[in-house]
Amino acid sequence: MLLGCIADDFTGATDLAAMLVANGMRTVQCIGAPRPGQVAPDADAVVVALKSRTAPVAQAVAESLAALTWLRAAGARQILFKYCSTFDSTPEGNIGPVADALLAALEGGFALACPAFPANARSVYQGHLFVGSALLNESGMENHPLTPMKDANLVRVLSQQTEGTVGLVAHAVVAQGAEAIRKAMTALKEQGRRYAIVDAVEDAHLRAIGTAAAGHALITGGSGIAMGLPENFRAAGLLPRREDPGALPDIEGACAVLAGSCSRATLGQIGFARQGVEVYDVDALATPDAARLAADAIAWAETRLGATPIVIAASAPPDKVAALQAALGREAAGALIEDTMARIAEALVARGLRRLVVAGGETSGAVVARLGVASLRIGREIDPGVPWTYAEGTGAPMLLALKSGNFGGRNFFLKAFAMLEEAP
Ligand code: ADP
């Protein structure tokens, strides 16, 4: 293993892992920190997916340090702490406290911080984070239920979360390339700064920053910051040029989609799939009982399970979601559906399901937990940010695609299965 990554949430971890594969590293994502002594997978990069973004600070720090200890024992030469490209955090943390703890453990002294991800319209200019043309605090993120971002000035935001001081490597320097960035970071470190927010508004900047950070023990940022890192390992002769870093073992078996996201994108994808394959709608309002809902769906699926994909969807438009939430309460409604989908997944895997697409971040979390997935080897992307993966830890290995609700084009579901039939 060359690069060890610690991601503060699950879908963010997959996003990062897909970025590393796209740039030539064979990558495995672990669900939670592996146990001490657990053998490292055969991969160039490992991404440990935590759920630490909004956890209490002490817990986030402890889990991140446990991940760090395992990654270092497994041979990681450089550590990347991955957070959201909208810098999701509160004045208490967890970005600053986790970075502080990792840096102290690595005796690194200094780390850059760059959440920019131009492909997703996140850019950093003069230390200010933009989402498209809006400042972070005018982008909607100021109303986030858990991590409201009310200030776009990342130097200020990070300063609040750390006892260290924070400097800036501004666009004028970044535009000059890797050597200028490296010198600016060295100067800030010598001045005693613990962090530097580094501007980036295009991929070329991220690649140059990656080059400049080749010798850093710790790098922090969004998925974008990873794009320049594999080249450092190739330049050092540590990483071969891989023909197909996203190659996965082929697995035959039945195909299905489980959808628990109610996002507009997922609703559109289900509507599109109805034109080509059979779709079963889970009606939780009629039967608010996970065991019965699951049993009915399993009975429907059992006779249809095979090489042609089927879709089982709890997804509903806003008025129906509101009706279920009014009847049960918001949390109970979500938990009921997540439990239902997890039960369905478990039963269908027992009946031969081996190629599964799950739509919805929380829904994916519930399914992965129920199936006992321990790690995901990351394959090729179906649509940006959503790769096929090879899941281990379940009774039999299987192919999983875990889609955050809003991701993917209208034909995502059928495209995903069609891709498996294509030659690499
Ligand atoms: P996304 O990635 O789009 O946010 P998630 O799976 O994370 O999707 O979240 C969707 C939430 O909505 C889940 O908790 C799921 O259980 C819940 N849900 C799904 N269908 C319904 C429904 N018909 N009514 C109410 N809640 C639902």
C-alpha cells in the first residue's frame, strides 16, 4: 500500500476511491477502521470510510487515529484525510481536531487543506470556497441541518477549529505551478503555520498542488486533491502504470436495484427503468411493517430474479414522503424503509442475487451493514462518482454499486448492468 486515506463519510470515501482508480491506483475501500493486525488488501491505496463527519469530536478523533494506526502498520507512505468539498464542519470540528490529531501522530508539523473539486463546481479563491458562482455561505450550505456553513473564508473557518495557525497559498502562487506552491508551503511552515488553505479553481491547480505535496506526511482535502498524488508514486518508481486499475473479478448471478432515495434524480431513474424492466413499489403507508413489506417484496422478486434486472423501490415523491413522515415521524419513517430494504437485500442475496445497485446514501449504509460487507474493491465508474465495486465480507462475494441519491443520469440503472456485459 502506498497511499492510506481516511474519509469522514461513506459516499465521500467512494468518491475518493473512484478518483484514485481513475488516476491509476488499484483501490480498496474498508468500511470502518480495520481491526489491529487485519491483513491489508492487495491494493495501491486503501480508503478507510468512517462516519465521523458529525460524530462527537472525541469519537471522530479516536476513530481517525485508529484508522491511521492500521494504515501505517499496513505500510502506507502518505496519509490523506478526506472531507467534504463543502468543508462540512462546525466551529468545534471535526476537520480541525481530526487533522490536528493526525498531524501530531505523524509528527508532520504542517499540512495543506484544499477542498476544491472543480468538476463538481467547488473552487477555492483567495481562501474563499465557492459552490458554482456562489460563496459557500450563500450556496444553501448555510442552512445545512447538521453542519451549517455560515462563512466562506476557510482560513477563518479552519482557524476556529484548531489551536494551530492557518495561512494561505493564494491563486497567484498556485498558478505558477508546483515549485512555487512548494516554496510557499515551506515558507508558511517555517513561519510556524500549521495549515495552509491552498487556492484551486481548475484541475491543473490540483495536480500542481499534488506534485508540491509529494513529501508531505499528511494531506487534507476533498476528492479533488487526490488527482495529483498517484503521479508522485509513479515518478518515484513505486507505482507501475496500470492498464486497468479498476478491473474486478467477474461475478455471474441475478441482478437487482434497491432504491430508497427519494431524490429527483433517483425518481427519474426509476421512471426511466419502468419502460424496460419490472418495478415493484414498496408501499410503506399501506403496510408500515418492515417484516411484512419485505416478505411481500421478496415473494414478488423470487419468481423474477435472474439475469434481467428487477427494481424494488420505496422511493416516493415529496407528498407521499410527507404523508409517511406525518404518520410515523421523520426518523421512524426513514428507519422503517431502511430496515425493509436491508431485509430484502439479505433475502435476495440468499437466493442468488450477486449484482446489486442500491440508490440512496443512508439506504446503502443500511444494506451494506446488513450484508456484512467489510470492504469494497473499486471498479470502473458507471457515472461520475459511482463505481461498480467488488464486495467482500458477505457470504459470497458480489458486485455492488452504491449510488448517492442525486448521482447518475436517467438511464443509470440499466447502464450499470449493461456495463458488466461489455468487454473491458
Ligand atoms: P439520498 O442519498 O437521496 O439522500 P438516502 O437513502 O440517504 O437517499 O435517504 C433517503 C431516506 O428516505 C432514507 O432514510 C429512506 O429510508 C427514506 N425513504 C425512502 N422512501 C421513503 C418514503 N416513501 N417515505 C418516507 N421516507 C422514505
